[in-house]
Amino acid sequence: MLDASIAVLGLIFALIARSARFPHLNPLTLPLLLTTCAAGADLIASSLELDATVTKWTMAALVLASAFLVTRAALLLLLDWGLKRRLGFSIPQLVRDVVALLVYGIVGTILLHSLGLEITGLLATSAVLTVVVGLALQQTLGNLFAGLVLAWEHRLTTGAWIEIDDQVGKIEETGWRSLVVRTRLHDRVLIPNSDVAAARIALLGFGRNPVAVPVRLGVAYGCPPDAVKKVLFNVALGLDGVLAEPPPRILTVEFADSAVIYEVRLWTHTPWRREDFTDNLLTRAHAALARAGMEIPFPQRTISRLKPPTPVNTLERRLRALERSEMFAGLPEGAVETLAESSTLLRFAPGEPVVREKEASHALYLVAQGDAVVLYRRREVSRIGPGDVFGEIAFLTGSLRTATVRAGEEPLEIVEINEDSLRHLLDRHETLAEHLAERMTRRRLSGEDLRDESGAIVGRGGLVAQIRDRLMRLVSSSES
């Protein structure tokens, strides 16, 4: 009578567990059906008055099925209600399955032993079979243990985006044997857990933190890198999905055979859209670089006659820069032209230092285009623009440079005037020595002193004398 009641109740509860109204009871369906079947088998064995051994085993089956049902219900109560809902702690499904399997094994062994059923002989007999099965399932067991390690680390979770073997996808399932990934082409890919554990995986995350997507392209050697970077930065900043903070970063990474290679690093919350970013950037960069007159070269072989390169430091640009300077404007006729002929036009990339603090001076400089930043002990103290001169005092007094000067945010063009340039000027215009000494001294701030190489303070009068003597020595060396 008891067996019949258990069988009926088990069947009723199994149907309830399978209904859509109680989805949390679905895991109890199997143990309920097993309990129903075991109760029915025990009822039949008792009704037919079969052998005592058969009745003993049917009773054991009913006890084991009931224990399976109770154990699974307890695990669901502990893991789902106790840990997950009350404490907010979620255990990976694979770990839950392994824990449940161990609990079932321990409970089953205890019950069989309490019922007086000897299982030692059965275990001993199956030892050889266990070895054979273990060898046959070696790869499967490897995937199982790899899956346990991955689940324990809790890094590869459902919903995360990863890149593995140059393939980007979103994790959909983590199982005993494999990891299921949905690619950007909407293919479902099964990757064995052992391969996942051995592979190098990029964790792209869930879209919460910014990640850089690198895109490379080549531009012709004739295009200045700072100008190319400005064009590529404006293109990158206008792409959909690219963050303004941190801003895109453009790096010069290689001087290749046919082009200068640049890497554009796009910061985004959706790095798995790498192909989209690459497509948009290259498409827009092609048009933007063409508008700026910059060529995107391709590997080619040509036979051509070499032409002399166009000089960068043209005489006209140096002459315009000298005429615009307060120090050199108004010199006698022909003096500025003479200085322009012997000077040199230099170009510096943004941020590149021109002179450094505490180094020896070999020339003075005139800003032709752009602006320069003056740094004293690594702190910006001033900026100088077109027409301004710097480095003349240290150059003409023989002292060490007192500050570092570097290019600002834009490219910097300067006219370099060295000893040979001044000697060439004074050789043709000897009377300029006193005139230039007074002009250079007037540029010093009122009341500012200069220390010479010995550390002694040199006042305004002494400074004029030093510069005049230096210029006169240049004249003397020219005459000799």
C-alpha cells in the first residue's frame, strides 16, 4: 500500500515539476520519476512474492531513488535559495554538477552499506574495467578537468566577449566538455575545454571598460608624420563608437619598404566590433588623406631617373624669417641677405627638443614658424613664437644653456645661426659687432643677471662686453 502511494505521489509531483508554472522544480523531475518506477517495481515484487534477493534489491532501488530525490531537493534549496538568492553568490553550473555527483556517490555508498548489500566485490571486479574506460575517456576527462579549472577561476563567464585563435565571439554556454561561443557571423562554435585552457585568450569583457582597437595603415614617405597624425586623429575621433576620452592615439610604428606605417588606437566599449572600426577608419582615411594631398602607396617596381630633392631650407623662407625678427630687422642693406645665405632652416616635430638645459651651446636660433616651449627644471615658464630668438646669450658668452626649449603642439621651423654664419656676416659688415651686442643685451629682462662659467654674476655692462668680445673674436678669426 505504501509503495502504491509513493508511486502515485511521485508521478503527480513529476507532472507538476514539468509544468511551466513551476520552472524551478524542473530539476526534480528525474528523481521523481525514478522514485515512481522504483516504488512500482517494489510493489510488483511484493505482490508476486518473488525471491527474497529480488525483493531486497527492489527495496534498495526504492531507498536509493528516494535518497536521490531528497539529496537533489536539498542541493537546490542550498545552492539556489540559500547562496544565490539570499547571499547573492552564484556557483558555476559545472562545479554544481560535480559537487552533486560527489554527494550522490557518498550518500548511495552509505545507504547500500546500511542495507547490507556488499559492493566491495563489485568494485574490485570492475577495477580493470575502470582502467580501460579511463584510457578510452582520457581526452574527455581532460576536457572535464580543464572545465573545472575554468569554472573555478570564473573568468570565462556567460555573456563575456573573448578573442581566441584570432576569432572573436560571445560566450553562450560553459559545459563539461566544451565552451560554446557565438561569433560575430552568428555561428555557434564548440571549443574543447582543454584547448581553451591551453590557448591565449583576449578577454574583451562585457563592454564596461574601454579597450583599444589597433588599426594600421601606410602613408607615403613624403608626408610629414605630424601632419598625417593630425588627419588620422580627426578621422578616428569622428567614428561611431570611438571614445573621446581616452582620445585616439596615433603612433608611427615602422619605416616599411613602400610607406611609413602608422597604428591608430581606437578606444571603445565594444572592442568585438573590430572589423567595423577597421572598415570605417580605412574608408574615411582614404578620403581624408586624399583631400590633404597625402598618398597611400602600394608595393610597386618602377624604373625612373633620380631627381635632386627639393631643399627644405630655401633662401626665401630664411630671409622672410630674419626680416620679421626684431633683432635682425633694420640691419644695413645686404646684411640680412648675407645672414640668410649662411644660415640653415631646421624642422622639428611636435614636442621634439631643440636645445637642452645644461648642454653646451653651438648656435643661436630664430623661430620661423610655429611656437616653442621654454622649460626650466621641467616646468614650462614661457612660450616664444615667430620672430623670437633664443639661445643667443649662452652661445655668445660661452655659458651652458639655462633652459630646455622644445617644439609646441605644432611642427616648429627655426633658423639656425652658428659661428660660421656670424663670421660670414661680420666678415662683410665689421661694424655690426657693437650693434648686435647692444640688441642682444636689450632682449634680456630688466634687472636680470647672468652667471658665467665660473659662477660669477655678470651684469648688463659685462654682458655687452662679453658679447662684443665674442663677436670681435669671430671677426679676427675670419681675417686670419
